[in-house]
Amino acid sequence: MRALLIFLVFFPTLALANDRPITAEEFERIVTGKTFSYATGGAPYGAEEYLGNRRVRWTFLDGECTEGSWYESGEYICFVYDNIPDPQCWTFFMRSGRLSARFSGQSTSTDLFETERQDEPLFCLGPEVGV
């Protein structure tokens, strides 16, 4: 009984610690030099290569990539891409050793979850070719 009481007292604290957004410094340390693949709702969503100097390369897994950068804005990590000038701001969490991200103002049902982390760069096709 005493163990149950201790668990009930400390469980909320553990849950809150797990949901603490990571800082920009933590994020930078985790991602720089890596490529992360993300999924939502059990389906692949996209991948991002985190370069030095807070530069990034994103793909929706269609072979086309867009360049951008990220910056800290409060508890958010915001991304600006060459073809999407409006900031895309996310709160990042570390859960069970993997990143998860929640778009600003969205519910948990749209969270992205890290599915793979690798050292290789993204595979990006060249510019569109045609007549």
C-alpha cells in the first residue's frame, strides 16, 4: 500500500518531467549533423537534415528538398524555409530517447514522432527538368 501511495505522489511529477519542452541548446546538441525521419498517426511524414549554423534541409519524402534555418522563439523552435517564408513553430520534447514535436497551437493528435535518426544526408533530386 505504501508503494502505491509513493507512486501516486510521484507519478504526476514524472509525467510533467517527460513533457518538458527541450531548450534550443538541447535541440541543437541532439540534432546537429543528423538526419531525422518523422511520422504522425503511424504514417511517414517527412525528414529533416540538421546542418551546422542552424541550417536545415526538409523533404516530405518525395525527393524534393527545401533549404531553411531554425531559431528559438520562447519555448518554440521556429523554422523558415526558402519557399515558405512564414515561420513554422514547434515545441520539441524528448520522449523515451526520441524526439517528438507539436506544432504551435495544435493538439497532441498532430504530433510528429522521430522514427529514425541517421548520419547520412537527405537524398534530394535535382531541380525539375522539362519543357
